[in-house]
Amino acid sequence: MPKGMAVDREAITSAVKLRDMIRQLEVGLADLRGQGRAVFELLRLRDRVAEEVASLREEGVPLRPEETRLETVDGILTRKTSAMVWELRSMGGLAGARKVEKPPEERWWWYLDLYQAERQRKTVLRTAIIIAGVVMLVLVVNLVLDRFFGLSPQEKAARNYTGVGEQYLARGDVDRAIAEYERGVAVMPSMGDAQVMLGTLYELRGKGDDAQKARAAFSAAEATHTDLVEYLLTRARAYESVGQLGKALGRANDALALAPDSPQAYLMRGGIYESQGDLPHAYPDYERSAELAQAQGQDTVYVLAKMRLGMLMQRGPGTQPTPTP
């Protein structure tokens, strides 16, 4: 039998094996209820799929149909993070599973709970504001700050004002949002993130002496930051939150000019590109963020960057940069 034919048959057999494993994942993830520790084995199966894909790629086997199915599987994994954590509760959720398996960081599916926690951290306060209203917001914020952060009465008062300001901003009432942020920084001028948002809102309104007020707020904010890169990223986040993506991109670029090895800055810029719909530029920024975060031991940033990469890949062709001839 010719050598090439033997290799081809081996590749075909391996591809069939890969398709069978993907099918097992599809079936197993269809309904996780009551599976318990079997979810742990599904994650291990995803590991074996990754190894098989890497091996076949090295052999030059075309895998586009299998990769498309795998992207769908990964999307299901992402959406069902809470269900997986619940089913693995007997071993301490995904965190407990990681202690047992000790997966490498590139196996991002073992770290989905970290990504979910980061997303929840960013949305829970705004959701509480919308649902509960101003009065309930003040009560909830006070409770959280008392219980978890032990902030001083001055800090809590300042955060209450800025929390109400966020509610007004969510409603599109910039004037009232500014008024609340002004009260917040009057109580606590050293609250740098509030000063940044106040300056951003002054720029957004653009009335009378707002430009001068914005410069003063940004100057006060910068004085509270010992790290200029973090200050620039804070400004980028503020601009992004009010939809001024061009200015947000400018501050992210400024941060990268000062710290070209900052995984947080690449993650920030990638997110801005994604918000602009510029996916071919978002993709390499997420890749670079993941590489730098892994090298620097920043696990949370690494997981976030890998997850966003995975989500971009699920959006199909056109998300990745066109190779230069």
C-alpha cells in the first residue's frame, strides 16, 4: 500500500474520531440538568477535542466543518456557565474542578466562571439602578458597601451620589447626572473615577464653561492616579460608556504608547474596536492581550481576552485580520 494512502486513511480515521467527540459534546451539552459530575467529564472531553484538532492541523487535514461545529459547542459552553457551576457544586463548582484537573490557562473553558463573574460585576449595579430606582439604589449600595468594603461614611455618601448619577445617565438625563456627580466629588474630591466621569459628562454636554470644567475635573482625576496608564484607561472606559468611541480609542492608544506591553490596554482597545464594529482590528488586540496576560500571570485578563476571541470567532468570516501578502 502506498505510504501516502496509509497516511490519508489515518487522517480520515482521526477526523471521524474528532467528529464523534464533537457529537458527544453536542449531546452532553444539550441538557445539563441532573448530570452532576458528568459535566466534569464533558470538560475533559473538550480538552481531548482540542488536542485532536491541534494534531490534525499539524498534519494539514482540512477541518473547517468540524471547527464550525466546535465554535457552536463553545458558544453553548459559554451560555451554560451557570448550569455547569450548579451541576459541579458537589466539587466546588468550576473552581473546584480546576483544583482537581489543574488545566493550563489556554483551556479557557475551565475558567468560564471567572469570565461570568467579571461580566456580572460590570452589570449588576446598573441593573439594580434600573430595577430598584433611586431609593432602593441608595439602600442597596449602603448595604453592599457596609458589608463587603467597609467604606467610610464619606465614601459611601459619595458613591451614593454617583450611583444616582448613573441612573440619570442611563435615562439620558445628562444635566441631572452631572449634578449628582458634582455632589459626589464635592463630598470626596479624591474619587478619581468619579472625577473622570464628571469631566466626560461636561464634554458631552458642552454648554457654557463646560470645557473649562472638564479640564479641571480631568486634572483632579489625574492627580489621584499614581499610574498614568491606569488613568488613561479610566478615561477610555468613561468615553466608551457614553458612546464616544473615537475619544475612547484615542485614550487607549495613548495608554499603549506609554505601556506597549499592557494586556489591559490591548483588551480595552480591542473592546472599543469591537464596539465600533471593526472586528478585524479587535481580533489581534485580544490575541495580544491574551499573550501578554499569560506571560505576566494575569489570569483574569487572560481569560477575558480568550473568551472575547472565542466569541469573535463564532461571529463567522470577516472577524479576523486579512493576512498581508
